[in-house]
Amino acid sequence: MTAPSTVDRRVSAWLHRHAGVRLAALLAAPLTWLVLAYLGALAVLLVSAFWTVNGFTGEVVRQPTLDNFRTVVTGEVYRAVTLRTVGVAAAVTAVTALVALPMAFYMAKVASPRSRRWLVVAVLTPLWASYLVKAYAWRVLLANGGPVDSLFGGPGHGPGYGLPATVIVLSYLWLPYMILPLYAGLERLPDSLLEASADLGARGWRTFRSVVLPMLVPSLFAGSVFTFSLSLGDYITVQIVGGKTQLIGNLVYANIGAANNLPFAAALATIPVLIMVIYLVAVRRSGALEEL
């Protein structure tokens, strides 16, 4: 084996003495990729939102203007779609939290260690399937005269396609992203706290409300970051089971495709970005970002 040269030894010794330079060299490649691919794309999105499209030629006019944002802010349709999108994202987050909490509690505190591992695998398994396969499977389930209609008494008695179907399917798709943070938070909850609460005479609901839930708030917010943001920007599920429902993602897609108005689509796309920035700033105080 060839011995290291004098230059290699000197460089190695110099890097050992300068930890900051060593760390910068290690992070240079991933940070460059982050800046160029992610932050760069957001910057281009924001800049292009100030452009317009020539109504006659269809060409992009690269002159800064606030016309796109003025249309988004003043248009009643866009305000209604924004409120509907936020409402759907909030509903999906609430549904996933209600379903995930008992499942995560059973996995972390009731199931045996061996069963716990299989339950974690079962929660992760749906993530291995294609997004489109799962969405179209729900389209079949929710179709008129389909299995869901049969459960509710016959054709036309189920939720069908529309806003409720969108919330149901999105809740199913993003449920694992809520279960896993709650499961991790419950695993860190000492069993001695639950035993102490029982010894002091607290019933199950009082223990959950006064002991478990306050300690799970960061995990709940951590899971909501995923479910809320993913629902906020989704448009494929709405296209498949939403019927005539319109969310922000659909408007962005329509302006990219049929309308061929990329600047206006970029202006619409800044809405969920701005909402998520506000949401992340709001939940940062809860310690949720440390749970991610």
C-alpha cells in the first residue's frame, strides 16, 4: 500500500486544525444542490410571477408588473378557491390526527415489541404503492353503485365524487405521515407517567387529556406539517375524485396547460408557499420542527 505523500499529510493536518473548513468542504456539494435546485426554483417562480403573457401572441412579457397578484387578490373566485383549499387541508389534518392517534397509541404502548415492528411495516407499506394506483382505487370504491354506495344503502347513497371524497382520499394517502410522528412521540413518553397518573386516581380519559396530549402537541404539529402542506398543493386527487371541485393546485395546472399562462400560474403557486411559510413560523414555537 502506497504511503501518503508529504503534501497529503500537510493537507490532512491543516484540515484537522481547521474544523470549519472541513465542515464547509463536506457540505459544499449538498448545499450547492439545495440552493440551485430548490431555492433557485423558488426564486424563478417568484420572479416569473411578476411577468405577463401577451394576449395576442401568447409570448411571455418579461416586464415586472403586479397585475397577476392584483387579479389573484381581487378576484372572488380565487379567494373562494384559496379558502376552500385551506379548509380541505385543515380537514385532512384533523381527520388524520383523529385516526392516527389511537393507532399510534396502540402501536407504542399496547402492542408487544414484536407486533410493534410488524405494525410499523404495515403503516409504511401503503407508501410503497403508486400514488395514482391508490387514487384510482378510491375512484372505483366511490363510483356510483360501487362498494361504498353499497355500504350506505345503494347507488347514490355514498359520498360520490366531490369535496367529501377529496378529503377522504387525501386523508388515506397522508395518514402514515401523521402516524409516524405520533408513534415516535409516544415511544418517548415514559410509562412511569401513565402509571403515576393511574396511581393518583385518574381515569383513562383524564390521563390522556392531562398527561399524554400535552406531550404530544409537538408531534401533532410535526405530522400536520406533512398532511397540511401535501394537501395544500395536491391537484391529482382532486382531478380523479373531486368532481367539479376546484383547489389551488387545479388552477395552477390549468394555467400551465390549457391556458398556457405560466406567469399567472406562478402567481397562484405562491399562495400555498406563503401559507406554508406562515404556518411553519406559527408552529415553530411548539417545537414541532425538532420532531421532523
